[in-house]
Amino acid sequence: MINVAGITELNEVKAEGDSFSFGASVTLSTMIDTMKQAINDRKKGLPALSKLQMMVQHLEKVAHPSVRNVASWIGNLTIAKDC
């Protein structure tokens, strides 16, 4: 078994301009909090802001908050089912 806990980049969060970069181990809760902070920091009414708000609304529907606190976004992506 390989322990990846020491790879700090997996938990890294970067926000630059209108772009975000989330490491594979970042939790859903951290993603939501980061995006909410970006929304609060920016002027309201920007087109990109409404898309960000939609993303937050969607992520808040994924799992129970206690699960979002430990579940990584990439884990949810890898178990997504074909629709």
C-alpha cells in the first residue's frame, strides 16, 4: 500500500482570477467554502459569478454535510454513474 498523505499538493487549493485549482484530496466542503468566499469577495452581477453560484448550489446537494467534510471531490467524480 502507498501512503499519499504526505503529498501536500493533493490538498492544495489555488484561486487565481476566475480560475480555481483543487488538489485531488480536497474535500467537497473545502471546495464549497472556497467558492463561497470567492463569491463574497467579488462584485455581484458578474456573469462568471452566477455560474459559480450554480456550482455551489449543486455541490451543496451532494451528500450529507458530514460526508462532504471527509469526501474528496475527485472521489465523487470517479464514482459518478453514466446517465
